[in-house]
Amino acid sequence: MTGAARERGIGRGIVECLAEEGCDVAINDVGAEEEGQALAEQVRALGRTATFVAADVSDRAAVDAMITQVEEELGPLDVVCSNAGVAAWQNVVDVTDDSFDHLVGVNLTGAFNVCQAGARAMVGRERPGRIVVTSSVHVQMPFPAMSVYGATKAGLKGMVETMAIELAEHGITVNHIGPGWVRSFINDASPSLQTEEEVRTTLTLIPAGRPADPREMGRAVVYLASSDGDYVTGEFLRVDGGFVVGKY
Ligand SMILES: NC(=O)c1ccc[n+]([C@@H]2O[C@H](COP(=O)([O-])OP(=O)(O)OC[C@H]3O[C@@H](n4cnc5c(N)ncnc54)[C@H](O)[C@@H]3O)[C@@H](O)[C@H]2O)c1
């Protein structure tokens, strides 16, 4: 479970829900180690095994080492969640090389590294495998000042769908979830969410009338990771309170 340490993060919601359903969990993040260790402790209190692994998902060697370490500590991988992500708000004419490389490196290369290493570990085993990627409503809905972020998320759709085709014969499903708006760390810098008025305006765009709780993403991942999701692969599951259908 990558990008999972932060207290208000989607990753944390996914970890909590998977652990409550009986999963042992490896929690990855590039920072926030204290929060990640606290989350691991919370999972252990549920009677599950948990470990925190610091690694940068954009570093392929670090990801490979992480997968090896996780299997040594927790046993064979059953579910891989690629969730780590970063955002930046810049008009296309202002996008810097560093920003472009960072977004693509974490959101797209990083997700590829995690999914590839996870798939390599799961292929050839008797047990069913599950890969769930956190993409975004950006897959279906463009937002100004987010051209690179949107491109990385749309790229994940292509990756997930192709992996779903290739890995089906190995009993591995590959799907992605599409959060709309979750009040996590990533959105603290959003230019349209800085004042109460801006928050109210954003809420008018969401038919559900509220942002999502990270655990609502977790429940969607539980569905895709469970036997209920046996026949679901290559799918995009929006969990957005109607954000996309409300706009179009
Ligand atoms: N919050 C939303 O409204 C929203 C909407 C759609 C999609 N998403 C996606 O959900 C995912 C989780 O984001 P979030 O909203 O919980 O924000 P968040 O910032 O709380 O979580 C992202 C996590 O990824 C970690 N991370 C960043 N770079 C990393 C790296 N190189 N290696 C490992 N971990 C790294 C961060 O430390 C952080 O813990 C992201 O992929 C994001 O794009 C979020």
C-alpha cells in the first residue's frame, strides 16, 4: 500500500479498511515515517501484522527491494495498492521541468514500478492476485492548471487496462478507483480551496454535497480486492459523490 502514511490521506483509509477485513498490511511512504509507524501500530491493535517501509516509488530499485522485504516479512502478496501521488497547480505555460518530472515520476513511473514489481511477484502463483491503483476523476474530467497531473492519471487508465488484459490468465485483476475530492494533504495547496467561500463553491459542484472520507475509498478497494470483485478487471470505479456526472 503506497503513499499511505499521512493522517488525512486516502492511503490510510484504504489500510484501515483492508486491515479490518483481515489483511496484514505493509504501509509505504516516502516521508511521514512517524505517522506511518503509528498507523502500523493501529493495524497491529486489530490483531493483524503490519510493517512500515519507507521508499520512493519513483526509484525502481527501491520499489523492487520493498516488494522483496514485504514478502519476507508478511508472506506472499495478495493485494497491491498503488496510491502514492503528488499534485501541482500550474498553467501549462508555467509548468517547470522539475514539476513535470516530479509529477510524472511519482504518479506514472512510480505507479508503473509498483504495479510491475507487484505483478512479477504474483505471476505464477496459485493464489488470486489483486492490483488496485488510485487514479482520479481526472481520468474523465479535465481541471485547469492540472495538465500534467491529469495526464499522469489518464496514463494510469491505459496502464491498468493493458495490465488487466495481460494478467487475467494469471488470475490477477487490475482496476483503478477515481476519488473526486478528499480533504487530504494533497489538496491543502489547491488554489480553489483556500477560503471558506472557495470550499463552498467547490461543494456546489458535488451532488453529494460533501467531500469524501478516505475510508470511502477504502471500502471501494475492499470490494475490488475481495471475492466480490472476482469478475471485475480493467475497470474504473469512481467514488466521487457524483462529481463527474454532476458536471456533464
Ligand atoms: N485527495 C483527493 O481529492 C484526490 C482525488 C483524486 C485522486 N487522488 C489521488 O489519491 C492518491 C492519494 O492522495 P491523497 O489525497 O491521500 O493525498 P496525500 O498527500 O495525503 O497522500 C499522498 C501520499 O503519497 C506520498 N508520496 C508522495 N510521493 C511519494 C513517493 N515518491 N513515494 C512514496 N510515497 C509518496 C505522500 O507522502 C502522501 O502520504 C494520490 O494518487 C492522489 O493523486 C486524490
